[in-house]
Amino acid sequence: MLATIALALAAAITGNNVLYLLLSGALSLWILDGVLGRWNLRHLEVRRELPVELFAERPARGAYRVINRRAWLPSAGVRIDDEGSDASVVLERLAAGQETALPTDWTFAGRGPAHLHRIRLTSAFPLGLWTRWRGEPLPAEVLVYPRPRPAEPRVQAGHTGAEGPEPTGRGVVGDLDGLRTYRAGDPVQRIHWPTSARVGEPVLVLRTDERADRVTVAVRDLHGRAWEHELSRACGEVLRAFHRGCRVGLEMPEVRLEARGGPLWRRTLLEVLARQPERGG
């Protein structure tokens, strides 16, 4: 910019036609950069693909899905920032009419509900003389679980099944835990025939083990920072117990939840811990 101003002054003072030609070229670059930079941010649609689970102070991998709605000309060099979080990514190039997923990480400082408001698109394309930005409202609310701290769960009652628990804690009875393709050696009685007929290959039913070890995670009645630390410890115990294949319950000062299994129950316990009100010291 200073060089362009100096060139303009020199051309005006001297009246040199060569300087006027150079000045016109410099001004053309400024105009071209401004027009193309504005066009570069138009007709871009951005959506968040948030992680399924978010834990405080831990990065969780998600993505931005970007769609170029233009009929011609690609978009390039666009930076996407999520206001209210540290998620950021750069779109190198996206052809017209195409879409792509840009992986990024979301990190939140504390547990509980967190609100995302809008994203910001910034670009200095093509020459870097202008930096343009556009705000895009994209409200969302996510629930952040407490930061899990390593802790060994305490098994209070129960026993493993007669056949022994599988490495993932799945057994032959209990709540539905998903489906997977049949493998050699799997029990034939666990094949889900309607799904197998639909997909054209044997599919196995996975269930939580009703006879698995039962773990009750006790949360002490504390206040201040000790309360937050206690919730983090309880979160770590819940995750560890489910990883071992246990049926997990929760005992808190004002609520008691019986031990159950399955991914939905796991998420229920984590949500209970995340929504606990703060307790001042």
C-alpha cells in the first residue's frame, strides 16, 4: 500500500507516463484482489460434524463439512474458525460444485452444556492485499463430560458368566449392544436371521452380559474444586468399568442409579455427571 501511494505521488509530481502506467497496474491488482477475494467467500456452505463424546480439557476429533455451491471457479485459502472454541482449519482448495470434510479438534475447558454460536470464514485469496471475512450463524449446544481421571473401579458384587466375559464385555443375554458380521467359531444361536436375510450374510447379535460384574461408583459429597475433582474421578471409574465389561451404577448424594450395561446406559451415567450443578467452596 505504501509503495502504491509513493508511486502515485511520484507520478503526480513528475508527470511521467511510465509511472502512470505502473500506477494503473498496481491499482488494477488492488481491485482484482478485492473482487476475487469477495467472490472466494460467496456460496460456501459449512456444517459442523461434532464428535459423539466430548470430555473437558481433551481434544475430540470432528470435522467441518464444506460445500462449494458455485457453478464455476473454486474456493481456495479459506480459514474456518469456530467462535467460542479453539476449533480451526484451513480449506486449501475446493472445486465448484464439490464438497469435502476437513478434520479438526474441539476442546472445552469445563464440563456441562457448552454453546457454539457462529463460524468465521477468513481469506486473503488471491494476492493477500485484502483480508476479507464473513460470519455465519451456526448455533449448537453440546454436553461436555467431566475430564476422566485414572482410577480403578471397585467391584462390589456379581460374577462373570459361565462362558466367561468377552474382551469387550459382551455376552449372550442382556440389553442389545449392537450387531456385527458372523465370524468362524461364533455361536450359531446368536445369529439375527432377519438382518442376515436382508444384508445377505450372517449377522450376530451383541448383548450386554447380565451376569457380568456389577460396579457401583460412589461420589462423595464435596464442594469447590474438590467437587469437580470428585466428578472427574467418578467419570474415570465409569469409563474403566464399562471397558472391563461390567454393569455400572452410580451413587451420589442426591441420586442412586442401579447397575446396568450397554452403551446407552454408559452415556446416561456420563450425562448425569456432566449436568451436576457447581458447588461453591
